[in-house]
Amino acid sequence: MRWKAICCICFLITVAQAQQKNPLAPGGFEPPKPPKYSIGAPDPNLPDDRIVHWKSFGNLTKEGSNIHAVGGVEFQFRGYNVKAKEISGDVDLEQFMLSGDVIVRGSDQVTTGDQVWVDFKEKKYRFENGRSDLMPKLFDGRLLSDLYARGASSEGTNREQTLFDGEVTTCPLGHPHFEMEAAEFDVKPGDRIIFRNFRLRALGKTLVALPHLTVPLNRPEYNGYLPDVGRSELEGTYVKSKFTAGILRGDAAILRTDFMEKLGLGLGLDQKWGGKGSQGDLQFYNLYDNQRGQNSFTGDLFHNQTFGNLSVRFRSDFHQNIYLTFPDSRSMVTNTSALYRAGRGSTQLNFIDSRNESGTYSNTNQSFGLSDSRPLGNGFSLNNRMTYSNSTTAQGSQTLSEREQVDLGLGLSYASKRYDGDLSYQRLVPIGETTNFISGSNRTPVLTLRSDSRRLLGLQSLPRINLETSVGQYLDNFTDQEVNRYGFGARSSESSKSKRGLSFGYSSEFYQSMYSDDTAQYVLQESVESRYGFSDKKTSQSLLLRYDYLRPYGFTPLSLDRRGQTNLVTLLMESPVGEKLTLRVGGGYDLLREKRGDIAWNTVGAAMKWEPAPYFKTVASTVYDPVAKAWSTSRFRIDWKAGATKVGMEARYDALQHIWGNLNLRVDGFTWGRTKVSAMALYNGYLRKFESRQLNLTYDLHCVEAVLSYSETAFGFRNGKEFNFAIRIKALPYRSDFGIGPSGQPLDTSTGVDF
């Protein structure tokens, strides 16, 4: 990420020098022949018109649209502020030649030089012995502070430029702490940049000198080129490096070289390519694992090709004995698809082949699919699909299971002003002998019509009631029955919200089903919620009462129509005590449990939130278990912010076992002198161990910073300790591993749901 950001920066530094003719000479106002570079965006606070707004000048002459001014010239034009000792230009063409202590200022860039040519209409320029101050907004988040650049000369075209004797830095001092220099920069915007005779200098000393360096500009997801040095229990001491090389034209390959004390040498390649109508990516990494005496390999190939309306996509992933995940396994997945679009219709072919092996166990899955979607006119459209698939599971030479099937789905849809409808046919057909085959409920076929009260009657003032009716044949493979179903139903919901007074909401459903085997079922569902607020204040007292009811009546032979039962009353009360303290208590009563003779009360919860100041908040909550007849779990949380320092502490107490289940602490951004400290500790009281401990120290070195990190994980596959050290440029975006677990998961001090 760091090197990539540097490359994007280098593309935009546009430092150039060239000898020019007088643009006002006979023959017209011709732009100079050397390439022009973007001057950035105009300042929205300045007038953006084609009128020259003069602020100062010594002597001014005009001839038609041509102007010439000398002597402390300053003016505003098309959203830019311009200063120079002398200017010559054409207002109609919006092109100017500026000479002597030139400053051109926009919203995201400041350009200075001895001589600058500007085309305000095209937002382009070039300069001689010039410098640019490029602001962060110019880089769309890829730079966090200004970039300072300068150059001597340039040549080339607008598609590809070559800059000579250039320097770039993010250090604003007159004598910067570091600079990146090159005798020649070959820049292809949005694609790549080639450095020839590249030098990285710090404090006047050359740290790195390379005769040739190629860096891609089209990898927004890449995480940088700085070497990663550290130590872990799994890998030992390691140095992981990335280099670039121009293998294919138009993009650079990333070469990976990892030296790991315990595992050995790992080598990898990441090569992207792209052109008109095509793009692709090849990645592979190989390591001979010294500890296990086996080869660890991962390879991913992707390519997408477009031929007019036809798009073909191919992806293949192969993984073998990956030491970070499954050391003794092999997997390969190949996915190929072809999509053809014609107007609003499309046809797609898919093929997937997946194979997994672990020891003597193996599993193979294959599928081939064809789908088609297209409008027929007059509101009608077709959506059809057919998928053939097979799977085999084996242990050694013994086949454990084998399955082969065809999934067929045909659909005809209709949409009108008054109602919508669809005719669907869905069938999952086994082929040959299968074991434990379950296909659910097939539709062979089913007609469904949908509308609502407003659409049918044309009155928007009516309550919206969604209506549905259907008729069709179903094959239920759970019960091995084929039945006809006739159904109709209605659904409606409404809610009103207010801070003060009574607010009301409900959701209702009724659905009746009748079957050809002389059975029938109807379902009633109701959710009613009522809230009463006692004032209009943000922290007003309120009382919430909710009732949920769901019950099917009758019998259904189809598994898709089977519904559970709910009969529950919930009560929640929230009450402020002054402006800084809020209390909340709630619970529920289950009428179904009461009917069965069980304890009907659900768990009762109580919570308190105290926020005496915007920078401090504490939350405490507890839960009463009516079955155990005890306060089972209590949680405590404190959030405190002092300047840039954030502190979060959380604890969970298990009253049933009389133990502190979790004690967690996180500190972010604590600064001591030039050092910033972040720390995290997650303690598991049941195991009496820290699940994770992390420490991150960042030392400020003005335009760069040194980062030392330590992490310790007690559980999981990648348990152990890791150290990491890096020196990074502060202006470049940086993704810290602080607060991230060994599998890339975010770590948090939370032990449950907040207040």
C-alpha cells in the first residue's frame, strides 16, 4: 500500500521543463509541443468564469482576446488564483504563459516555477524548473498530507510521459528528511510507473539505489511494498519482502520472497493484466515446509474476457498443504461462466468443479447450469434455469455417498397496474441411485397472483393490505406425497411514532391453505406494539408493551407450510433519573409455557446508563433467570475519552458459577512525548488465561514514524507470540494490525449487547 501510494503520487507530480515559443507570436496561439499535465481542481470559493479578475499589475496591454501584463501581476480566472512577474495569454482560448516567480493555486494543488504554461479550459499545464504542492484531496484518500515535488524537464505524449531528474517528498521542511529521486520516471497514468536510476535518500544519505524499479498504479487493494520483519511461534523470525518486475507489458508483477526461520523459503508471484475488454490476475505462492517435510502451495488464476455482448469468466483456485489453515489437505475449485446479453434479456452458462482431499477422505462436486431471462412484452417475462449436479464422498476406496440430480425451474411472470402474477415450475429430480436424497417441496406447477387494496381499488387513502392467492401442485419429498394446494391470504402492517403520548404499531397475517387430500390449514399471526412517552425530551420516560401471536390451525401435508407457535407478552420500561442517568427494566411472559405447566416468565433484564459528560459513559446490566431463580449474568462497561486517548473497559460476572467470566481492557492513542501507545488485553476467567494481549508503540520521527508491535494469542491454530517492526512514511495510508486477531478477525472488549 505504501509503495503503491508513492507511485500514484509520482504520477501526479507532473514536473516538467521545456523550451517554448512565444504563444502570442504570429501564427496563432499554439500550445507547446511537450506534454501537459493536470493542474487539479479549481477553488470553489473563487469565481469560475471566463472573466479575468485583476487584483494587481504594473502595465497591461490588450489586443482583442490577447493580453500582456508585467509588474507584480495577480489575477483570478476560472476558479484559480495566479501570481507572476509577467503574463501573456489568450482569454478566449483560456491559455496563458506565466513567467517569473509563478504561483498557480487551486483547491487541491499549488504549482510554482520560473515559467509555467497553463490551459485553464482543459485544466492542463507544464512548467520549467517548477515545484508543486499537491494536497491530500487530489489523491482520493491515498495521501494523508501534502506532497512536495519538483522536476527539471519532460517529454512524451499525454498517454505516457517521461520525467527527468525528479524529486518527491512529503516532508515540508526546506531540507527534507527523505526524498525519492530518479534520473528518469516513465509514467503511464493508472497503469504503472518505471523508475530508472532510483534512489531513496534520508537525512542526506542514500539508503536504497536501484537501476530499475517498476511499480503498478492499478492495485487499490494492495497493502504495500515495505518489508515485514517480525517473529511468531509458527514461523519463527521472518523477513517477508515484495519486489516488482515488468514481466508482461502494461503491468508489473509482484514477486514475494519470504524467509522464515522455522518453515524455510517461500516464493510467490502476483501478476495482473488488462486491456480493452479483458482483465486477469495470476497469483501463486510455494513453500517447502521444513517442519512437516511437505510442499505448501496456493495458486489462483482469474480471467474475464468480453466479446461485444458476450462475457466469459474463468477462475481456478488450487490449495495444497497450506500451513496457515489446513496443513494436510488439498482443494481445487474451477468456475467458468459465459453471459450473453441482448437488450434486456440475458442467457448464462455456468460450470463449477470442486474437489477436496484430506488424508484418505475425499469429496467431489460438479455442477452445470443454464439460465435464461428475457422480457416478452405487454408485462410478460420469462425466467428459466436448469442445473445438473453430482457429488461423491469417499473414504479411501470406499464410497460413502453418491448423489446425482437435475434441478429444473421454469417461470413466467406478469406485471400490470392492478396486480402481478407468476407461473412457476420447480422440480429436483434424482438420477440413478442416491442415499438420503431430500429435495424439499417441488412445484409442478404453481400459479400465484399478488396485489394490494390500493392497487385494486385505485385509492391511496386506503390502508395497504397485501393480498395473495395461489393454486398449484406440490411434490413433498419429505413426506413423499403429491398434493394440490389452493391458498389465499392477506398481510398488513402499520406503525406510528412519537416521543410524547401514545404510539401504536401492528403486523397481521392470515393465510388459508386447502389440499387435495381433504386437509386444510389456516395461519394467524399478529404482532401488536404500544408505546407511551411521557415527554418530548430526548431522554423521556416511556413504557413499551408488545404482544406476539402465531399459530397454525388444522393440518398441512407440506413441510413448506408448517409453522411454529408463539404466544408472548413483553414489557419494557425506560425512565431517566435527571439528565445523566437512565434506568431500563424489561421482561416477558410466555403463555405457551404456562399452558404446558412450565415457568412462564422469561428472563428479566435491568440496565443502567450513566453519562455525566460527553467524554465519559458507564453502563451496567444484569439478567434474572426465573428457572434458576438467580441473577445469572451481570455486565459492566466504561468508555472514557481524554483528548486523543480512548479507554474502554468491560467485565462480565457469572453469578451462577461465582466467577468473572471476562475482564477486558483497550487503550487507544495514549501519547507520552513523541511516543503513542495502544494496548489491549482480553482475559477469560473460566480458563484463567488471557485470550489475547497486544501492544503497539509508535514513535514520531516528523515525516516518518517507527512502529513496534507485539501480540500474544493463547488459543486457536496460530497461538503464540509475534513481534513486528516497521518504519513508515506518515503521509501514506497505513492499516495497523492492532486489534486484529491471528485469523484477521477484529477483536473487541465487548461481552454482549449494549444498553
